[in-house]
Amino acid sequence: MSVKLGVAPIAWSNDDMPEIGRDTPLEQCLSEASQAGYSGIEAGGKFPKTSKELLPKLEKFNLHLCSGWYGAHLLKNSVKEEMKEIRQLLDLFKDCRARCITFAEVTEGIQSDQNIALSKRPQLDKETWKIFCEKISEMGKRLEDENMPLAYHHHMGTVIQSQEDTERLIDNTDDAVKLAIDTGHILFAGGDFVKIAKDYGQRLIHVHCKDMRENILKKSLKEDLSFRHAFLEGAFTVPGDGCIDYKPFLQILKNFNYSGWLVVEAEQDPKKANPFEYAKKGFEYLSKTVKGCGLSVDH
């Protein structure tokens, strides 16, 4: 069984903070991702919005489009309205044969506000949970009908942040709603991504491999920093450079015959953490660890 290794462009340019990596050309990002060894990359803000423009750029560097982020507002939009909002991205991903849409609800999210502590993140009441799960289920079915699965991504500072949130969402939504696990976000939220993978492996179709610097993680929790403040402090890094042991997690993926993307994603300031060097470090660690668990890497 084999997995594919991809990378997120957030190491080169940060869409939430455009001043970070503003001057880094897209071609540099694509070239360095390919040179580091990856066969895929996720979509980013600098990417063309049509397949006619994007596919030649990806093909030039032998890269596939893995997936990409979509921040939804289903708490205030109807499913019909959200489908209109997602249409351009959906068509792009279908044309580029992406694996899935990495989907997260961001209504009232505080992940982009440097002045709001993570303890103040939004939470849903019982009735809103019910309505939200119904909407997510319907959204999942509609995207499944278009052969582009919805992979729900829990995220710090949003209504689906913790392990408990993630499990509750999957337990109360249709099987059309798939799961994207982000190892760093679950660790940051105090959860166990190995257990989530073990319990919900049948719904898991996408993985973000993020590591954390333990000293900065502890500081962020102790001082109740905002998500943005924590990332600027250097909380995140690539696999192999932090405190996460990926072997137990990868073993669970093997047990479920997972054959999707493992995407190295680490929000860092490129002025402090050279994107190419860290992308290469993440690739080398992950490919070695994957193979050590009896999996192969599909190029």
C-alpha cells in the first residue's frame, strides 16, 4: 500500500497574513516544492483560479493538486448559498482532479485575530449543533454527487476545534462528510489524533502533517495566546522537527489501507524558517518514517 506526499504553500506565503511571503513568486514555491521531493501541493492564494492557467504551472514542476482550503459560513448561509460560494473552487478542483476540498466552518472564528485568546473561541449550543450537522451533511452529499468529497478540517479558533468537537461532528453527520485530520491542530487542542484515526479511519480521506515545538506549545497554552500569536512565536514546524512521533499514527493509517495524501503543512515565517529547507526536512522525515512503517511512497 502506498501514500502520496504533498506540501502546503503556506510555508512560502501566508494567505491569512499576506505580508508574510508577499514577494515570493508562485513559481518559486512550486519549483522548491518539487525539488524537495513532493509530488503534490495544495492550492493557495497566489494560485490561478482556472484550470487552464493552473494545470500548465503544476505540470511544469511535475506536481498534482492535492486539495485546498475552503472557509465556509454555513452558520449564516443556506446550503444553496454556500454551494454558490464554493462553485469556482469546486470546478477548479474537479478539473485539476484534486482528492477533496479541505472544508472548515469559519463563521465567528478567531483564528485570524491576533488579539483574541484561543480560550475565547466560538462554541455551538445544542440546537445550533443540530442545525449545523444537518447543513454539513447536505453539503457533503452535494459535493459527493459532484465527485469532490468534503473533508472536514478541525481548526484552532473555530467552532470545530477539539477532539470532542471533531468526534461529535463525524458522529452526527452523513457518511458523505469525510474527515481531514491535522496532527498539529489536534495536539494544540489537547486531543489525540492517533485515537481519532483509529476510531474514524473509515471516514478519513486527507491528512495534514504538522509538528509542534513543545516549549512554544506549552507557552501558548499557559499564556492563552491567540492562534496567530502562537504561530508567529514559532509553535508550528514540519514533521521531524517537533515533539510528534508519527509512527503510531502512520501504523493506524496502514491498518485502514489509507492511500491518500499526507500533506506537510507548517505555518512559519519564511524569514525565520527557510521554506525550501523546512519542506525538504519534512519530506525526508516523513518519507523515511512512512517506509519504516511498511508503507511505500507513490510518486
